Amino acid sequence: MLVRLLIWLIVGFLVYTVFQMIKQAILKPPGTPPEKSSRGEEMIRDPECGTYVPRNDAIKTHVEGKACYFCSEECRDKYLERS
């Protein structure tokens, strides 16, 4: 009797966990960028290639009085050539 109860509790927990995973996948669309990195830093989008990088790791450049953040010097240079 106790074994059956334990099995039902485990099955119920597994069903609940799968339901929560499905619910999370539906509510948060794929490709949504993280707001923070695993270290808790704000993520910034590179205007050239669209890559998200932590603000502290990004290359900062001022363009027309506006701060722009890039993932690499290559992206920064391409962006500045187009501007």
C-alpha cells in the first residue's frame, strides 16, 4: 500500500515537472535574448551582427554622440564604415 502511494507521488511529480517545462516553453518564445548573463550582467545587442554580449565584455564606441556596444572589433569597424 505504501509502495503504491510512493509510486503515485513520483508519477505525479514527473507529470507536474513536464507540464511546467511545456508551460515555460510556450510562454517564453524561442530566441528571446536573456536580459542578464549567467554572471548577472546586463546583455547588450551588437547593432552590426545582432549578437548579445555582456556589457562589461562589449567594445564601447561613441557614434554621433550615442554609445554603441559591439561584440568584436571587426563588427565595430564594419559598423563605422557604413556610418
